Amino acid sequence: MRASIEVADIFRAAGSAYRAAHAGHLSLQQLKVMSAIEHCRTAALGGHVEACEDCGQWRIAYNSCRNRHCPKCQGAAARTWLAEREADLLPVGYFHVVFTLPAEIGDIAFHNKALVYDLLFKAASETMLTIAADPRHLGARIGITAVLHTWGSAMTHHPHVHMIVPGGGVSLDGSRWIPSRPAFLLPVRVLGKLFRRLFLTRLVALHEAGRLGFFGSMAHLTDRRAFLQHLVAVRKKRWVVYAKAPFAGPEAVLAYLSRYTHRVAISNRRLIAFDEGGVTFRYKDYRRHGTDRQQVMKLAIDEFIRRFLLHVLPRGFHRIRHYGLLASSARKVSLARARELLNVAAPPDDDTPGEPNDYRPPCPCCGGRMIVIETFERWRQPRGPPHATAANRENAP
């Protein structure tokens, strides 16, 4: 069912004026995202007409934009991705670990998204793999699925990485499975210190190689001395690594992943109102507790669009990555060895056909099978009535 208000409605109503007001200050990727969302599931992308084989009821279905930033297009992508990941789950507890960049580093990331987001992934994953391999802690090779989020609940710039990690790993010599403690994976203070050191060392190296750019109020950080001075306070600050208690089971892991892997800066269901005065939406204030955490915010239309576009990722950037036992290059071999050590059978090969790419919901009237009776190209509308076939079926004896 369509949400009463959608991000697409806001972009269609105010996108043209926003692009004109910020001409020359929007990236090509941001412009493409705006265009994709505005045209998603409209005649601009073409579509088809479906008719019920039983009762003749028909409906128009427009094509999706399939842009990864579009709130309407993530459901199908998430289902496909989850189906592929289900076979990777092991019968152990799973932990949720979060690595967050301090605000001072977030400002640098804003001007250097591809480089700093990539560094966030690499420093966080190396931290986990290094501490887990240390015999003083777990002494094992673990697996990691990591997902980048760049937003806070109010769509502010807040880069952080969510990780799903099995509760244990394969010993370094590959001879046994080493389980973690029931409610404890790795010490978060130790993780935070190593993460800070790895990240800052490599960030300074990027600056010295002349690969970082700074603009506006941060242009002075181009100077090496000013940049190092900017990092002084961050070096002394505790970098917070957050680890949740393990999930109840594989089903809970998949439920979590379905909420996080293909999430965008704001979902349509959080939107409350949209008018000339601005956009009103729900958000969570994590400084509060209990029912007070749910808050309502109203932003001017331009500010809402600006915040949404903050989170457009660089072209080709992978926001879901796998490490250790789950690294793509050795995933099958590593998981097979893990299952052997855990003495569990491999999941059976599922030869049953999955949901086809052209899957269509059943008829809303009788539940019958819907078939395509007409297709139409981009920027065109179906003929009206759409096709004589539907009417003929309805009147057939």
C-alpha cells in the first residue's frame, strides 16, 4: 500500500526549485538520485497493464527506478540479498557491533566520502580480525558482515558501520571451532583503541599523500600543521565501539539484516506531513529513554532535501562488505570448514525456483493470477481501455 506521503512527492514538488537554487553545487550522483526518485513508478519509466485470468480485473504497474537510495525500491533488493545470505548462517549466537566516527572525523568524511568511508570499513574490520585472532582474547579467525550507514535518525551526517559477527571462529591452525563467551565477544575498549590508532594513522597518510580535499570553513586543513592540530583532541578522545548482546537465533539475525542492509536515510513511513511550511517526520532521539525517544521534527523543504542528499554514496561504492570467514574469495571453503568443526550439516541445495523477477501480486479482487496484457514504453501511458482482452474475459460465458 502506498504511503500517504513519500520522498518522491517532496522531490516532485520542490526538486526543480532546489536544483535551480543550488545549481553548480550538486554532484552528478545527487542529480541522478533526485531524478530516479521523482520518476520511480511513474509513466516516465514505462510499465505494463496486468489483468486477472479469473475475474478480468486490471491494473497499471509502472516500473521501478531500482536506485539504491530510493525508499520504494529497497524491499525487493533486500529480499533477494537475504535469501542469498541465509545459507551462510551458522548455528551459533551472533553479535551486533557498531564502529562510529567522532564528529571531527565525520566533518572530514563529508568532503572525502569515498576515501574516508572506505577507510572506516578497512580500519573497523582489521580491528575486529586482529583482536579476535589475539590468543589473549578469542584466538580465532572470525567472519564479519559490515554495512555502512551515514545518517543519524534526523538525517544528519553520522557515518558508522554496523557489523554482524558469529559468536566464535575457527582456530588459527584450522583444527577446531572456538566459541565466544555466551554474552561477550571482544572487549570494546580494546577495540576502540586499536580502531582509533589504525584509522588516524592511515588518515594522516592520506593527507600527506595529498589525497584529501577540504572546502569552505575546512579549507585551512589543507595545511599539514592545521590538520594535525585538528586531530589532537580526537587522539585523546575515547572512540566508542558498541556491542549488543547476541541475537536469539538465525531468524533474529535475518530479521535484523532485513531492517539494516538496504535502509536509506529516511523511509516513507516516517513522513507525517508535507506542505509549504516544510516536512514533518518522526525520528529517534537516542539521548532520551523509553517513550520519550520517539520525537517529531519539522524541517524547511530545502533543508530536508539537503539532508537527504548528504547520504548519496559515491558511484560504485559498496556499502555492504564481508571479511574473514565470510570474505567472498574463500566463503564457501571457510563456511564448510566451520560447519565441519561445529558438526552440523551443510544446508541442502535449494533447487526450487525463487521469486521470479517479474513476480506480480495476486488479484486484489479474487486472488487470481495476474498476467501482462500490454506493455508501454517510457514516457507513455497505456491505451484506454487498456486492452479488449480483459473486458472479453469478464463477459465470457
